[in-house]
Amino acid sequence: MSELQSIIQRLEARGCRLTASRLAVLAAVLAQKGHFTVEDVLRRCPGIGRATAFRTMRLLAEMDIVCRVLLEDGSLHYRLSRRGHHHHLVCVACGDVEDLDKCLVSDLVKSLPGPAGYQIEGHWLEFYGRCGSCRSQEKVEAVV
């Protein structure tokens, strides 16, 4: 079964309508390489409304089909998610994004409700730095 068919089945099981616009957004998302914005998706889907694209992206994020990535400049990007809940390492030099295999703050999240009585429903965490490739390039440039 293709990835598209698998996602369609998940959407149907959730009771979501599979309109032509929603399917076009889904196909555009699956065609993306690396991280992307909603604007990138809209460029692949001429004629699709912005509201439809944003609603579909929110739905895909809720279902862990895509994950949100907040770049250091504050821009919101997405990428396909095949891991469920996780966090990211974001290179501030080249923009590369790496997934962290596990949630490093789950114990902290469990302790947060405390006396205020909050019910934590989720969290989002990005780590920013320089990837090994960019650090190596900087060392080379410093020597030259």
C-alpha cells in the first residue's frame, strides 16, 4: 500500500471528508523534500484556497502525519513525520533539521501541572545549533 493510500485510510477512519482540494494538498505534502512551508504547498496546488491548505496542515499535524518545525528566524515549517511525537535539532547556518529519537522532556512535562491544576495536552521543543558539516566548514574557512 502506498503512503498516500495509508494516509487516506487514516483520514477516512477518522471520518474526514476527502475533497479534491484536501487530496491535492496531501499529494503536495508527500511530494515535498525536507522541510517546507504552507506557501510551498500552495505553489504546488494552484487554485486551492489558503484556508483549505492551513486547515489540512493542522489536521495532518494533529494526526502526526506532518510535524511542525520552528526555524530560528521564527518561520513555521513542516516536514513529513514518521515517528510520532519527537523534537528537532535545527542548524542555524544551513537550515538542516534532524529528528531526535525520543522526547527528552517527558518527565518535566509530567511534573508541570502542579498546584495550578493544568492538564498538559502537548508541547513543542526545538534545539538550535550548528550541524557537524557547518562546523567543519567554519573551521576550514577560519584556517584559510
